[in-house]
Amino acid sequence: GGIPPLLDLAKHGSCSGQRREAVVATSHLVKASKLARALVVAVGGVPTLVEAAEAYALSPAAGNAAATALACLAHEDPEQQALIAEFGGIAPLVDMVAFACPTGRE
């Protein structure tokens, strides 16, 4: 499986571009596959995605991809919603919306 190495690159990659691309690739897999979603959770990938979402201002592409992956994990799954909240995933998502729309009215 490609999920563990991608998550490792997303967290420990040698440059921001490498980390960004790893988060984007993980997001694509999570959107496309229920198995990928289960693997991300099983290998403890939620905190890595939350960290990428927290860094939205530094890397909007990684932040958006992380938000998409988190949304896919949370969709109609209360257990994953609680896990994302447990790892602090709500605040960066709210901040991301505020950053994208400073007036909060769009």
C-alpha cells in the first residue's frame, strides 16, 4: 500500500513541495477509495492531515487537499468525525474558510 509512505512524506518530506504533493496524492486516493479511507485511519493518518490543514496559509494546495481528505473521512461517519475533532481538526477547517473569505460573507 501506498498510503503509509505518502503519509510519511506528508509529515516528514524533505521539502514543502514534497509534503504538498504527498497530501494531494493522499487526498485523491481517499476521494476515490473506501479502502484508502480505512487505511488512512488505520495507520494513524488523521493527525497528519490535520497538520496539513493547519498549514493552509503556508500551502493552500496542501491545506485544500487535506480538507478534502478530512471531509471524505468524515462523510456520514460519526466515528471519524469524532476522531478528526479529537485531533483538533475543526479549528483549522474553520480558519481555512475564514482565510479564504476574510469577510465571511461569500
